[in-house]
Amino acid sequence: MSEIRLHSYFRSSTSVRVRVALAMKGLDYDYVAWNLRAAEQRSSDFLAINPQGLVPALEVDGLILRQSLPIIEYLDERFPQPALLPSDSAGRARVRALAAMIACEVHPLNNLRVLRYLQSTFAADTEAQAAWFCHWTRATLDPLESIVASAPETGVFCHGDQPGLADICVFAQFLNNRRFGLADSEWPVLARIHAACMEIAAFRAAEPDMQPDAK
Amino acid sequence: MSEIRLHSYFRSSTSVRVRVALAMKGLDYDYVAWNLRAAEQRSSDFLAINPQGLVPALEVDGLILRQSLPIIEYLDERFPQPALLPSDSAGRARVRALAAMIACEVHPLNNLRVLRYLQSTFAADTEAQAAWFCHWTRATLDPLESIVASAPETGVFCHGDQPGLADICVFAQFLNNRRFGLADSEWPVLARIHAACMEIAAFRAAEPDMQPDAK
């Protein structure tokens, strides 16, 4: 039995991703909360775990893993069932690309530290921050919607009828979207996939409100 | 022999990454240039290849691949020699996390479309755009430097003595840094790794100035 410890913040959507993967794999873990609103991720205790000062980080038998997608790839290699990536290279490339569209093009622009920089440097108020969030989210989710809507590989989920890495990213992004007033219905296929995720206990268990540090 | 076609822009650092990987694998390919300064990536011809309107995209025997890191993972699976990822899961997780630090935390904030949005929405002038670029680059390269400086896994390159995925990302990022006046010497270990990359023909061949569309 592996010793697993997740460093997380209930509302962090990258932490949501890792929590879904852990739950899908049926892995037990200790939950260590770091309050981003109180800048606890900048404490020396946390920087010793991740010098970048970002959650999530995952400890597995003493090995410290960072960055949500590489963490999930590691979990998928170490604990193969159920698989979060397809078994063929073309399928893996497709799923990784869908996941990267959210992980590399949406989330990095919209996290708390960026919104704070916009506020402090450009005097962006709440409305301007929301406009920024919506602009970059639409810039990627619109083409993502068209890709999954037209591809024969799309099934109940982004790739076939089993949930995987791309669905995890869509799921976490939609949770964020709602906080900025973006309706799921802007992207009907992604919304259907998000709803299919919500039917699965492992996804529901990863939601912010279900975490020990939720408040 | 595979039919490979790379959709690229000479200066795009995500295109640089894929060009290095193709050259390391010794793969011949057709180079298709899209001029981002002329917004050619928004043309219907290009959107049919990548609805997201981003280079690079790679066609391999008719399969269209998108997003630079998933493209490189695909190339590494299909053409295994030389390997761009370590053979062990812990090593792969480490290299993927180092690459993701650049691919998910630095580059998405600093590409042309984001700088243009800052200009049009917040009236950010050239100086404010450069400050933005430098802020987010340092926010990630500083901890990246400390991680590679202190880790026993670091060798001539980010992970051991053979170049791989993380080095490719460092290499491409340093090319961008210079355009914004960031000196390599801010990050001595990464600068040493970048210099080691420059000793390798496959890296030099991927530089912007070496491309058919360079001007």
C-alpha cells in the first residue's frame, strides 16, 4: 500500500484534477490543506515541498510530484486501472492535446495570482477581471467544443465512453467557469460531458465543497 | 517512411520545441509557414488544421496533432530513439513537471495574443508588456533554477546527461527571454543547460533564424 499525501486547496481547479484521478484509482490519501487566500503556499513549509509555491503537490512513498498533468500521468503509470489515457499513441496524443488546451491555454491565464497582478498593475476591477477570464476561457473552449463536436472519437466522454484525462480537465474548468458566471450551455457538448462526469462518484468527491478545507 | 508536415512560425517558441524534437529524431518533414504577424493562423485554411488557431500543428501520415508537448510525447512513442523522456515513471514525472512549469506557467502568459490583449484592453505600452513578460518568466524560472540546482538527477541536462523534453522547453524559453532583454545569467544552471543544448546540431537547426520563413 502506497503512502500518499495530497497538498491541496479546496477551490484550486488543478487540485480538483488530481483529486478526481486519485478517487478514480481508488487511492486513499492524507489531505493537507494550504489556504491560498492567506498565501500559505508562500510559507517556507510549503516552499520546501514545491519551490514554485503552487498547489497541488503529491507525495507518493516520499517522492514529491508537482504539476497536475504530470502527477496524473504518473498515477496512471503506477496504478493503471482504470486507465485515464487511451492505449494507442494517436488516442493518447488526442486526449493529451484536449487536456493541454485547458491546462496550457485557459487555466494559466485565469488563476488567482494573474487576476491579482491585473488588479495591482493595471487597476483591473472585478468586472475587468471577469472579462479577462471569460475572454480566455471562450478563446479555447469554443474551438475545444468544435473539436469534440465533430470528432468520431468523441463518445459519452471526450474520447470514447470512459472518462479520462481530458474529461478531468473539462470538469475542473467548468467548476471555475461558474464562479465567473459562464453558463455551461455555451458549450453544449462539453456541458453534456461535464454532466456525465457528475454521474460518477469519483468526480463528485473531488468537488471543492466536499473537501476538508471547504468554507 | 512517414509523411510529416509541420505547421510552424519561425519565431514561435512552441514551434521551436517541436522542431527540436523532429530534428533529434532525425525525421524529415515539410515545413509550412503561417505568419502570425499577419494573422494567417486565423485563416480558414489554417483553422481547418487547428480550430484553435495556434501553431504548431503536426501532420503525421494524415493524423493531425496539436499542442507542442502532446506532439512531442507522440513523436517519442512512435520514434523512440533517442528517448526524450526517462525510462522510469519517477523520472518521467520529474521531466514532465519541469517541462510543464514552462509550458503551463510561463509561455501561456507571454505569447503574442496575450501581450496584444494587455495593450488593447489595459493600454499596456511596450515597457509594461516587457515588465509583464519578465514578471511571469522570473516567477517560474527562479524556482525552476532552484529545483535543478539542488537535485541529484540534474546532470549536463535537466535530467541526466542526455537532452530531453525539459531541455527542449528551457531552450525555447531562453530564445524568447532574449527578445525581452532577460539575461541568461539570471539562471546560471539553466544557462549552462541552454549552452549545452546549443552544442547539439538538432537544437541549433530549430532556431528561428534557421527557418525558411525567417526574416
